[in-house]
Amino acid sequence: MKIDFANIDFKKEPAFKGGDGVFSVKTAGDKACKIMYGRLEKGCSIGMHRHEGSCEAIYVTRGEGRMSYEGEEQILRAGDCHYCGEGKAHSFRNDGDEPLEFFAVVPAFSE
């Protein structure tokens, strides 16, 4: 299945997962796997959240941000990938000077 993110509109999610500002996201997939292209403007964030019954892989395509993961902070830049395993928690903040854009895949685990 081809996913053409160029023809999917951004949906604005204010205070996403308790974060600051607005998370703009294009979403595809189904209940088994969510596929997203996201954007955080300068100063915006996705709040701390735990992946229960899922995991998440994030690939940064533009900008720079700070990932908080299980009590540690890492700077992610375009070309970097982050993985948050099942049962782990993370948050993501754009504290750079340009929009932070990334591709994320969240597969749900079946029982």
C-alpha cells in the first residue's frame, strides 16, 4: 500500500500527550499500525507518554530536537532514529530554530 503524505492534510493536535503548543500530524495506517509524519514548530513538544501494548520508531527528517527517554535526554537531528520499546516512556521537544519534522511508526502488539 502506498501512503502519499503529500496528499494528506496536517491535523493540529494542541497539547498532544500533555505537551506544549501544537503537534501537526499526518496519519495513515490502521489499528494494527499507525504511520505518521509529524511537525513540531519551535518551542512545541509531545508530552511524556508510555507505550503500553505498542512501541515506536521515529526518524527525524528535518530540524533538531530533544528526546527525553527513560530519564535520559538525547539530541536528535535530521538523519537520526529513535526507538521507544514497549513499556518505555518518552517525550520530544523542538528547542531548535526551525521546524522539527519526523516520520514515526507505532505498531500495536496483539495479545
